[in-house]
Amino acid sequence: MKIPFLDLKLVNDATKSEMTAAFNRVMESGWYIQGKELEAFESEFSDYCKTDFCIGVGTGLDALHLLLVAYGIGPGDEVLVPSNTFIATWLAVTRTGATPIATEPDPDTYNISVQSIEAAITPSTAAIIPVHLYGQPADMDTINAVAEKHKLIVIEDAAQSQGALYRNRPAGSLGHAAATSFYPGKNLGALGDGGAILTNDKAIAKKVRELRNYGSLIKYQHDSLGYNSRLDEMQAAFLRIKLKVLSRANENRRQIARRYTEGLSDSDVIVPFVPEWAIPAWHLYVIRSNQRDELQAHLKANGIETLVHYPIPPHQQKCYSNDMNRSLPIAERLSAEILSLPISPSMPMEHVDYVVEKIRAFKR
């Protein structure tokens, strides 16, 4: 049996006819940038996430960066970021000239630890970027309370959590603003790159709209030093189709995650811990093993593709290693033990059972 980590063609085949119709509609419209499809998607996605505003941009990295710029964060500022995350979270901070300050995760949830946030705050701290890692929400009420006490901006990195709930509130609606990504492998994935910003702050929404379009809200009138980062009409049209089936797709992921947990909870691997207040989107299902590499090789030999998210923490990447002279032991330990199992809305349960069987058959 061959089980891919993620078969995007199979995932997208479920909406192929609707996507084809959307493609034809945009082609026939003759309007390909900042038109009716984008306007409609922004309205529909903000409704889904229960925010007042959604602004589509070119990538998830751009979404984070433009938000930081909109809040005036730059040189001399420090931004608290998780030590275990995809490097885009850090890069967005570095792009502004601000300094990313790594904070260690909770060893159970792998999300940013409130204790590590409090320990890292200095007079230069301007913002916190909690990442809802693997699709599980961070403990936002506690984070927001710390931020309010110290007058800090909270920007959610919701790139992996479309459809996740925290105390029955959607990810993306839990801080001052949020950034998300529509990279094809995300729960809400485009057929190319894309991203968006979510907020209830009218002034921030207006500023981001200006920044994404060369610093312009009126054609040929440029009020700020802006960028070119726009979610195009074709991707917006595709995302409108995918948004309609997102809740059902996420429920499929939750059933798969439940099956994994039931099958592996008494095995030699560590399964994900989910707090009672969280309903993850299960972008990834990540186990831990102190023999991760051997287990991954065993699964590969049995036709099962797995990945590691992420094998090298940002502070150990070459682009940051000269700036980081301290050890981050929790992130480093996680990076050596984590293994992402196959999960997608189109994954058959017999494939899940096969993965469980082969993990349980692994001999240390």
C-alpha cells in the first residue's frame, strides 16, 4: 500500500467542476486584480471567521509583514515569536527591521508558553505573534491578558488554523489582528500562493489595503511607501469554492485525528494533547518518538510518507544562527522527536488504520 502525505490532486478533485466554472467565470470577466471575486471572498471569509474585515494579500508572509508595518513596528522594537514555528513568522518581523525574540513552547501543546512570554518582555517589546501550531489554537485569553497588562499588540499567525475554535471562537478573531496563508497545502488552500489579514480594527484594515497596493487607495495617489501584494481574482474565486466545503473537510480531518489518537494512545509514541477549550483544525497530526528517524524509515519502507514540521528550528537556521547565541532546549528537543502523519480530508479510514498498524508494529 502507498500512502502519500498529502494528495492535493485528490483533495481538489472534490470541487473540480466548481473550480473549473470559477476559472471560466474569471477568464470571461476580463478583470484579474482587485475585482468582484476578491471583494466577495473577503466578505465571505470575514463572516466565516467572525471578524469585521478581511484583506486578501499575496502570501501568508506578506500578511504578517503588512500587519506589523500597519501597527508601526520597526527598528528598535522587539516582537515575541515562538521558538518552534515555520520561519515565515520570524522573517515577517525581520523584514520590518524589528527583532524577533524567541520564546519557548508549552511542552504539552507545543504552542507558545505564557510563562516564556512573560519572562521575555522588555521595555522594547512591542508585539506578540502566537502561532496556532499544527491547527491547534494557542491559549489566547491568557496571552491577551498579558499583552493588555504590558500594552502589547497581539497578531495571530493563523496560517495553519482555518476553522479551528478556541472557546467556541474562530481562530483569526482572537487577537488585535490575524494573518493567514492560503498556500495549497493549507486547510483552506488556493491553487497557488495567497494570504489574508483579519481584524476588527477599521484603521488597520484601511492601512493594510493601502500598503498591499503600492501605498495607494486612489489610483496614482500614493500616501505611504507600500508594496505589491494582492490576492488575485483567480485565487479568490477558487478560495470561495473551497471555503464552502471547509467545515466538512475539517470534520473529516477531526475524524481521522480521533482515529489516530484512539489507535496510538497506548503505543510507544506520544500523541497530541488537546486542551478541553480547543477544537483544532488538524492541519497536521504530529506524534513524537525518541526514535523518530528510525520510525520514519520504518514507515517509508511500508509505503507511508511522513514529514517533519520542522526539522531545524528558526534559531538554528543559517540566516539567524549568527544572531542567536543561546540554546532553546524545548524547541530543539521537539525538532528531534516530532513526526507528521498523513492527514487530509480525502484520506480513507483504511489508510489511517494501516498507518496505525505499522506504527504499532515498529520495534525499538
